[in-house]
Amino acid sequence: MVEALLDGLLVRGLSCAPHVLTRLFRELHGDEPTIGQVVERLLPAQRAGLRPLPTPLPVVPAIAAVFQDLVFPSRDRDLLLALAVSLDDALEPLLEFDGRTAAEISAAAPAGRHLVVRAGRARFADPRLAIWLRAQTDPTVVGVVHHRLSAVFQRRGDGMSADWHRARASLDRDPGAAAELTRIARELSEAGHPDRALLLAQEAAEHAVGVELDEARLVAGTSSVGAGFAVEAAEWLGSLFPDGTERYRLQGLAGLLTVRAHLQGAVPDVDPHSLRPRSDDRDDWYSWTRAAAVAAVLCAERSDRTGMRVWLDAMRTGTARVGAERELRDPAVALCWLLVGESDVDEATGSGPLSGRMLRALRAAISGDVDLGLRILGAADATMESDTDPLVAGFEHSPVVRAYQAVVEALLLVWRGDIGPAREKIRSSARELPIAMPFAGLGVVLARRLDLAVRGEIGPVARALTAALPPEAKIDVIVDKGIEAFLAGAFDGAASSMRLWLDLGAPQTTLSVPGLDEVALTWEIGPSAPTIVAPPEVVLAHELRLRIATTTDGRWRAECEEVHASARTLRSPFARARVEAMLGIRCAIRDDHALARRHLQTAEHLFELAGATAWARSIGHRVARLDPDESDAAAIADPLSSCRYAWAQLLTAREVEVAMLAVAGAANRDIAAALNVSVRTVEVHLGRVFAKLDVRRRVELTALAHRTNQHL
């Protein structure tokens, strides 16, 4: 249902992050017209999940129409309003507030028809009623309800709730309530409830003054970080710089760097030492040191080695001063180097969800044991571990950290070749968590590539994730266009996209995500190759595709057998299928249809096993084209463009030009005139072309060109 809503909103030009829409779906009773009208009222940053939703949500015409004739006695109205403004749904405080029993309310009171009471809890049968009530009730009446609730909770010994309602009832600043609200907000944030923590911290900031105001701002900002509200967090934490209380400014520095990196696409270019504590307080130095460690990891996620080294140097200075080498420095250094592709530099491991479990899982997978990596991640769910993580202290249970874990799990499933399960993991996580933040948008890239592998096109969840990214948070979409064209059988379109991608420097995520080696080699093999973080199987599969693409026809038979033997060692059905598919296409181009069919049918079966339905469908079409009829042959409009791109993998640029002109029927003298070279030069180039493509005459070269077009 959420996906259908996303699709409809995107058609209307309204992007909405999937996890934001999921919350709206719950709070608006799943009513599509209401959801659409509320989304229209939201700020772009709220739709993108970069700011919290307004509390309460706006009363739109669809809500007003449902309840316009509803009238309650004042007692029932106050009861329902008390539930609407309460921090939770506990039934006992509401009964004490109202004075009736649950049975009396359910059986006779008009309010009972609008409540669901079960297991000591009370909720609205239609949550939209809470929105309508709060909007329709005079603020003075709302204040009285808050005041009465404060007294109820005071009698029950619930100081936090009492302070909350007292603050909400107050027309003036109430500094006495601020400190307790801030304390509880901090506890809620660290327990993984950042939305409620932000609500309390915002209220505390309305009443606090001086140092207590800075603390409330800090907690509001860090709660926003944990929830993924990057714009909100940047404003709260930014308000502490440069003149806020130093302790709270330094405690918020790691969060501020995190959200700025997400919003700006890069870690802020500042001198770490300019932010150092002005005191000798150990806690202040520890906060600064942790911020440097976080910044180094953020740089590593974005392949910024220079920035990473600057922040690591600052972190080493700090850890030496506070004695945190083992708990903070070593795992942070290890994680940074792993993310930039040098996982064997440091084998240290920390504790907690990121510097502990996530680091161990990635290291196991990159070392070749993806199953172990997945078991490490799954162990956290089974044992409910709650280790403190020095790198992300206070955020261990936050949605952002859970999003990191979800993205890594989906990536490991991709590396194992489980494309279908990986897609389900990333889609389900996107509906609940801010998965666009981890690893510089890796979750969005995965969502798009997995949709293409399964659907052949990018679905509404992935499109909504892409649209919700901050403008400066760039991810590469050119390869996606190439994959979509390739799977649709449009080789020219795929080649055009990949040429542009190569011209732009072949941008890609550091943690390897499947690209389109079939058309453009995503990285070279050798000492000068860019570092790609991936398991050995992923690297081997790429090497095999490279060999297929660059082997001359003279060496093809021996190379084909060797590549096939190596491909059979790949455990990932997706990785092996792509190698088998390339072998089949190359055999088809050589007119060996029997062998081509075997390779292609193997690839089709393996793609289906991996859940890569669109790839399987594409290979099925290639199998069907092995024996084209006349209408298929007539549909081939331009036999040269595909060959030009494919042969460019094997021939020099000049050899390609000569070969294409020869295929077009030009004589050697005409080719020489067209290229402004001698006839002898043309003959030399043609001789090299014949040798590399394993043909002896022009007619064989022309036939090879047509087969190449047909099977690509």
C-alpha cells in the first residue's frame, strides 16, 4: 500500500521519503486522500525526513469532512483531548483524569465509540480524530487539560510527565521544568526513541535559560541526528557555535559534522584543531576526540583519503591525551582503512553496533566469508546485545545506526548473490529507517540497482529515496540508466550511458555494488587500479568478465574454457550468471550457437535462483534470438554502432575506424582518403584487425559485425 502511495505522490511531483510516508500512513488511518493532502502541506525537508513532522499534523479538508458533525459533551471531549496530548497511551492516568471506569466509558460514554481499550492501553479508533480535536479546541481549554494531567502524574509520582504537562500548560517560561525534561529527553534519545526525545527537548528549550538552554539545544540536536532529521539537527547544534557552553558544543560536534556531511555531500572543510577544547577537562577532550573519529569515518565513506588522514591525526592527538587508544582510536582507524579498501592494515575491533559488529561483519565478508558476516549481524538481533559503542556513544539504538546495520546486511546479501532477499531487506528498511544517510547514500544506490535487477526499472521506493536526498548529496545514476537500457535490449543506449560515465571519471561507491561490466569495465585490474572494497569472489567475477571482453578471437577457445572453469568456482549465483551470460554472448557472436545456448541457459537459471528476475528475462530474450527469423533480421537498423563500442574493447581507436569503414563496404583506397592516410597504412591496420578478431577476409569481418550487433 505504501508503495502505491509513493508512486501516486511521485506522479504528482511530491517526493516523500518512504519512512516518512509509513508514519503518515499509521497516523492518518491509511486514508489516501488525507495522506495526499497532508503531504501537500508539509515542507520539502519534512517530506524528505530531514525535519520532524509537525505536531499535531495539519487539519486538511479530508480530516475536517470526516468529523465536521461530531459534537462531544465537555467531559468526553476533555477525555479524548487528554489522550491526544499525552506522551503515551497508558490507560490508568486517563481513568484517574476522567473519574470513570474503563467499562463505564466503553459502554455508555460517547467517547467510548472512538476509543480502543486493550491490555491497559487506550488509543483512538481513528487517529485522525486526535488531530481534529487539537485543532478545534480553544488553546485555553487545551491548557487546562495539560494542567489537570500534570496534577494526575504528580500524584502518581511520574515527575517527567508531570513536568511535561506543566510546561505545556504554562503561558510563561517555567525554568523549573526544563532541567527534568532535558534529562528525560537525553535518556529517551539514548534508548532509541529520538522522536519523543526531540519533543521533550524542544519543550525544555522553550523554558530553559542560560546553560540549561544550551543543554536543551544539545539534546534536541542529538535527538534529531539519531532520527535522521539532518536539517533540524544542523539548526539545533549549529546554534551552539561559536558561543555556546563549551561542554555542550563539543558534545554536539560529532553530530553536527555528521548531518553537515549528509546535507553538503562532504565533511565540512575545517581545521580540527580550531575546534579543540579551551580547557584541560578530560570529558571535553574526549568529546572532541570522538568527533574527530566520526569525521574520519565520514571522509572514508566518501573516499576522501586526504580528509580522513587529517581527522585521524587529530583523533590520535586526542586519544593519546585521554587514554582512549584501545577503545576508540584502534577500531576507528580499522574502520576507516577498511572503508577505503585497505582492510588488512589494522585488525582491531571495537564494541557495539558499528565499531564492533558492523566492522567485524564487513571484515569477514571482505575476507571471503560473507555467511559469517551475515551471522555476525544477525547475532545482534538474537542476543539483544547492548554494548556501548565509543564511536557512536548515545546513538547505539537510534534509527540512524540501525539504518547503517540494515544497509550493510543488504550489501552482504548482494555480495552473496541473494538479489531477491537483498531487495526485500532494503525496501523494508526504507519504510522504517533513514537509509539514505549511511555510507554517503549507499542505501539509495542499492535500492536502485536491486530494483533494476528484479524489475528492470526503478520502483517507487527507490525513486522516492532518490528524490528525498539533499541536493548536494550526489549519487551516480548514469550506470542505472545504462543497466536499464541493457536489460531492455537497447545496447546502444547502454553504451551511450557508460561512455558518459567513463568520461565523468567512473564514479562509484567504495563498497562495491554491481555495475555494468558487460558494457564498460567498472575498474581495471592491476597496481594502478582504483581500490574497490569487495569479497574475493566479486573481484574474481570482475576479472573473468574482463578476460571475456578483451580476449582476441585467436585465443578465444582456450580462454573460454579457462574462464568457464573459474566461473564454476563462484558460489554467488548472480556473479556466476553474469560471467556465463557474457560467455554465451561471445559464443553467439562467433556463431557457435550450441555452446552459446548452454551458457545462456545456465545464466538464465542462475539469475532466477538469485532472484534477479529482470536479468533472467533479458537472457531469455537472448536465447530466443539465437535463431532469428527474417522479421528479426529486418529489425536490425544499424549494425555498426554496437560493433564500434564492443570492438573498442579489443582494437585501437584507429583500428576501429578502419574496421567499421571496411564493414560498410569501403575499398582500401576510399578508407585511406577518408582517414587521410596511405593505402599501405590501411592494409597494416586491417591486418591487425583480422588478427585480433580472428577473421581472414572482409566478408568474415562483415558477418562478425552483424552477429555482434544481433547478440549484443
